[in-house]
Amino acid sequence: MELFPILLSLRVATLSTILAGLFGVGLAWVLTRRRFPGRTLLESVVVLPLVLPPTVVGFYLLLLLGRSGPLGASLEAAGLEIVFTWRAAVIAATVASLPLVVKAVQAAFESVDPRIEAAARTLRPAASVFLTVTLPLAWRGILAGLILAFARGMGEFGITLMLAGSIPGRTQTLPLAIYDAVQANDLAQANALALTTIGIVTVLLFILSRLPRVRF
Amino acid sequence: MLEFAFEYRLDGFLLAPALTADRGVTALYGPSGAGKSLTLLCLVGLRRPEGGWIRLNGRTLFDAAAGLHVPPHLRRVGLVFQEYALFPHLTVAGNLAYGLRGLSRDAVRERVEAMLRLLRLEPFGNRYPGELSGGQRQRVALGRGLIIQPELLLLDEPFSALDQMERERLRAEVLELLQGFGGTTVLVTHNLQEAYLMARQVAVIDGGRILQSGPRDEVLQHPRDRRVAEHVGASNIFQGTVVADEDTASDVIAWYGQRLAVSGPLPAPGTAVEFCLRPEDIRLVWPEKAGERPNVLRGRLTAEVERGVDYLLRFRSEGTAAVAGDIEIHCSEHLHYLMELAPGKAVWIALPPDKLHVLTPVPDDGAVG
């Protein structure tokens, strides 16, 4: 069995979980605790990757981050190649898992009694309150969101294919490798990779089920 | 000393309270939706008013004109929430220590231990709020506000989450704890009895404005106008006209054929006045002694409500038409038994001249503040 796709997928899922976690927690906090014009629009945009076909999301990311794209050109000028590298796979997985993190963390923040935060606010500055009251009280929901994000990162297919391609030994993640093996009629290889995926995801779901008081 | 006058607008509701509160407990008393809790949130700085100012012992906490808004944690103001809002993930000691920043570990431990002793919660320092009784939680909430040595302590309906028996015990406990607190306390309540029991100063708030404030007896006995009278339970409110009395050479109130003597000053004869009388200040008089009392009315009881510890009676004077309105009387169970009171019975009542209180006309909305 080839190890590269497994290691790549673990790396991609880990990095995308960290990125989606950072952005997701921030976005969720803004969406639950702040009232501003365009809030509903922002919320809709965040959820888009969940409802749009992955190829559509991948297509527009490709236009945005491609060598002649508005963002891709400047990144390339700065010496950072994105498209058809492992970085593109990380971005693809991040975009795909961000709505899951935002939704889970939003629910977690909403379950924190605002009066408890207000009481803390009378005793400490806002940043300290977020770290010492809001986050600890919401950690179960946040952790659940991160686990979902990791699973999503492991399984990302459509956006990754559009943005990173399926270059064996370079950008071929686990799901892409399984697809490739099936196309090449190498069922033993496909089976080994698929069983590995099932193993990893099962462990994650087990952890998730052990988190009390979180409902999906 | 706390002084403030500010405006805060919320969904068409205008909160515009103005008050000066000295050291000691001031009750902010009013019905639900009067703006009591919102006033506290503005005082502690969790809400920012649009106009006005807030000063505490000469320190400006908020000044709209100067663009000054001191953040809540720097105001030296403790706020105890209605449902306590303890941190469920921290122990009792952790809750108490939360507001103590910039102190050494030893100093924090010392302060927390002293507070636990004061609250009589020494054995509970390592417990979590979920493991405490309602009364213990309330003490922790109070301790969390007091431990930062605030200059102003705000209590938002601190007893409303407790049952009756616990409430009475805790009122005494809180008063005891507050005795060691040298600052100003503002207690929000919608319970008149609680306001009276806990506070020396009472401020009546409704519709976002302080209608009257002052020593509690002053506010209860001398409500400024009809709205305050209604809030403080002076439920007998009537309209009459000031007339000159030929016999005594002093002015009296003419009220549906009766002439009522009043101890306090009256406006010039010919003026229409509103006056009020607390139901517990009305005296039921034995018929043979009726001649000895001023302002005696003869009439009948029209209804009675037994309220456990006392009776609420309604009385209609013989001389006055029904339009004058029934008079509400509170009378003890003992007196009710002695006088064999019942609906329909003919009785004499006396309206003590020193308890008849003339109200000032209610100003038009918008004319105040």
C-alpha cells in the first residue's frame, strides 16, 4: 500500500483544521455576538461551500488563486505557489470545512449564557473574558466542530481535484488515490486505502460520541 | 456618592433616569419594564448611554459630551445579577478570585479566604456553583461583587429567584453583609416591602424616569403625584376642591359633600386637588367615639377580601355618591373579629388629617427631564 496519500491527507486535514478552527471561531463569535449590516450576507457566504457543488466552489477558487487570478498573481509575485501544490489541497479542505466549524461553534457560543459573560465583563477586559469564560464554556462545541472539520478535510475530493489536481506523489490525497486506484482497476490498493480511511474516521467519531451534551 | 443623569434609547423606549444616591442602600423601585435593570447596566458600563453623565464619588464614569466611557472592569462597580450568573466552570474560590487581577498569588488567596469567612462559606471554596443551594450561590455572587472593594454595589432583584422563606432569611443576611460595606448600594426591586426593608432611600422609577426619590418614609407617606402614589400603594386617590371653612378659619377639601381637614398646606381656595390616603392609615371607629374624631365618615362596607394576615375592605360613604369611589381599608384580623365586620355592615371611619396627602398634578409627558 502506498503511504504518501495517507500522510498527505493527514497533513492536509491537520493544517486545514487549524486554519478553519481559527477563522471559524472568529467568524462564529462575530456572527453570534455582533450586530452589523451585512451579517446575514456574511452568514450565507460562509455556508455556501456546504450547499454548492464542490466543482463550482473549486472552479471559482481556481479563478481567484490561479496564476492570472487577482489573488494568485500577487501571491506568485511573493514567491508563493498555490495552485496544483499541496497548499491548494489545504485551502480546498479549509474552505470545505469552514462552514462546519462555524455552525458548530456558533451553536456552542449561543449556548453560553450572555449574562455570565456580562458578569465577567464587569470584572475583566473583554479579551480576557473571551479566553477565560466564553471559550471554556463553549469548548465541547468547538472540539466537535474541529473533529467534523478534520473528517471533512480527510475526505475532501471535488474542490481538491479542481484546485490541486491529482498528481501522484505531490497532490494526490487519500480520496483521490482511491479514485485513481479504482480507475486503474487496482481494487486491492483501493480497498487498503478505503479501509484506512474508515479506520481514521471511526476513531474520530468515537471521540465525538464521547463528548457529552453536544447534539447534531 | 453616586450621581447620574443620562439617556439611553432602546427600541423606542427612552430611559432617562436622574438620581443622586448617598452611601448606604438606595432601592430603585418600580414595575417590570420600568427600566430598572437597564439603568444598572448603564451604571456598570455594559451599555453605553447616548447622552448625559455618571459620576461616582467625584469620579466621572461616563460623560457623553466629553466622549468618556470608562470600561466596566475599571469602574470599581460591583454588579450582582438576578440569577447570579456565576461561572459554572470555576470553583467558588475561582469565582471570587476572578475580579482580583494584578495581585500576588498569596494576596489573592488571602482575600478569597477572608471573603469565604465573611460569607460563611469556608468549606465550599473548592465546590462548583452547581453543587450549591440557591442561598449559597447568592452569597457567592455577592462576594464576587464585594471582593473587588467597589465604591458602588448594584443588586438586580437579588431575591427574586428564591422561595419565600429563604428570601426573608437572606434579606437579613445581605443587610448584615452590607453593613461592612462602606460604599453606595443600589438595589433594584419590584417589591415595595423589600424596598422598605432593605433601603433607607427609595427611588421610584417608571417609564424610564425616576418619578421621586428620597428617604423611604418620605416617599411612602408623601408621594409627589398620582403616579408615585399608585406605585407606593397609596391606593385611595380622590379629587376634591379646596374651600375656606367658616368655622375654623382654615381651608379644607370639599369632597362630594364632605369637608376634610388636612394637616399639611393646601393651595388657594377654589383649586381642584388630588389627594391620597394609604389603606392602612384609615381608622375604623367605634360608633360611640365617632364624635371625637376629625374627618369621620359614616357608610357601609361593600366588599372584603381575606388575605391571610389581614383584610382588605371596601367602604362607601353614605354622603358621597358612588362616583366618589370606594375607599380601600386594610384592617387586622383581630380588629375584623372585634368589630364583627362583614360586607353590608354600617361602620364609621376616620381619615386622619395628618395622613391625607395632597398630590401635585402629573406633568404632561415630555415636560419633565
